[in-house]
Amino acid sequence: MITPEKVIKCAQAIVNSMNLKRGEAVLIRGGTHAQELLEEIGLLCYKQGAVPLINSTSDDFRAKIYESSEEVLKITSKYLLGAVKE
């Protein structure tokens, strides 16, 4: 098990490398197995004045997505595209 202290240190290293600006939107994506890390990254983003959006899914869900229709996988969602553009 990874200790809470290690999760915090990892999140700090990630956020410190991001050069965040106040009011900037941050998309944080990962697996549900890393939920604590994703949330710690989000909290640190808030502390620096950025606004995070956390998106997490299970490994099983992610694997099933790749079994979907190729046509569906080619579609870029408008909400995700908007978040990335921001």
C-alpha cells in the first residue's frame, strides 16, 4: 500500500511541474484505483488558483470502451474537447 504521505509527495511533484496560472482549467484523468492521487492533485490545483475537473473510470470500463465500435471511438466529445481547449 502506498502511504498518504507518498501520495501527497507525488501529487506535489506533478502539480509543481505544471506551471499553473490562476483561473486556468485543469483536466485530471486517471483510473479509480488512483482516486486518492487524482483528488490530491485537484486540491493542490485549487490551492494554486486553478480549477480542476477530475475524470476517473475503472480499468474494466476503460477496457470495454476499446472493445466498442471503431466509429464511436473516432468521435471526440464536445465536453472533453472544450475542457482541453480551456
